[in-house]
Amino acid sequence: MVELSRADLHVSVWDPVATSMNFLNEVAGRYPDAISLAAGRPHDGFYSVDDVERYLRIYLDHLRAEGRTEEQVRGMLLQYGRTNGQLGTLIARMLDVDHDVQVPAESVMVTAGCQEAMVIALRARCAPDPTTSCWRSSRATSA
């Protein structure tokens, strides 16, 4: 059996600050009428369970309208897809229509949440090389 020391792991695993999201979500659960911007969590009153079925039906209709077979539709819903997610084409089109921003669909990455997105963005920006500008500027700021 291999034993791991928390101190040997990445700071995000053991830093007490990382548990602050648990606290914020617990507070939101205790006070459901409060709208908390701290946790980045949407207010429960903005959504309905009925929305899930409606949005799922819209997405299924979209996939079928693209000419997908029922086997492909089932696979897109029930199997792992692309690492970046399966909604890149729809999101790229929304960005173009709503904001006049043109983005290649394959450049869109869908994550499970903001924390995952921030980790991916920071890891992409800050390569584990202390000579990169990202590391130099963060060390200079903290010194």
C-alpha cells in the first residue's frame, strides 16, 4: 500500500481555503431565499425541474436535425464525448450571433464549472517553468 502525505500533494488538495466553497454552499442551503454572489451559484428560483426535460428535447431535436442517427444521438447523450465537450459548434454560433465574436468551434472548451475552467486556463498560461513570464510576474508581485 502506498501512503501519500497531504503536504506532498498539490496545495489545492490540502489548503483550508479550498474548502471555502463548501462553506458558501452550506450557507446557501441554509438561507435559500438569499441570493449569494460569493459562491457563484445560480439562485434556485431561476430554474425549474421542467426546464431539464424541455432543454433536453430541444437539444435532441437539434441533433436529429443535423442528421444524426439514433445511435449517434444516444452516444452523444450517454457516452463520454470530446475532451472539450460537444457543444462547441452551438457555443461558437451563439458568440457570433449574440456578441459578434468569431471563434472556431474546436477552440471552445466546456468544463464542469468555473474552478475547473480557471485551473485549465492557469495551467495553460503558466507552464511549470519558472523562467516563463507568468511565474516571474507572480513572484515579483509577491516579493
